Amino acid sequence: MPIYLIEIPHSGNTIECKQIIKLFLESGSHLLSNADWGCKDGVHKSWFKGDFENKEQALQTVPPLLRHNATIVEITKFEKSDMESFAGHNQ
């Protein structure tokens, strides 16, 4: 199953930051317990990685009010041989 990274940005405004956290709390989804946050370091985004059938399924885990700003990227781990092949190392 593909792995997707979901990034949800928000402003550095303290009120908005608290509202975003409240939305996560109210969503009750597993997104809440598995999200990582950059707010303490001044990067006002949350990230979540999970197994989903497709991007649409990944998007459905994001609280509805935050979906329009969410970025969803399918991520892949490459083996060294994959990277060497891609870079033309064996040619």
C-alpha cells in the first residue's frame, strides 16, 4: 500500500494555531495521535505519514476545514541499488 505524507500549514497567529489544534482534537481521527508539529520551532505546520489506497483517501483523514491547504505527497524509500540505477551509476 502506498505511503503518503500529509502536510497541513497554518499561520503563526497564536489564535489560529490554537484553533487548528482544536480542530484536530475534535476530529477524533488517528491523524491527531500521529501528527507531528513544527509550531514550537516557528514552523506552523503539522505532518502525518500513513498508508492509504490513494491521495483521496489520505485527504479524507484531514479535518474538512483544513483540506484546502493540505499537501499530500506519495513517498517512497529507495534502496541504494535503485538510486544507483536512476543516477546511471552502472552505465
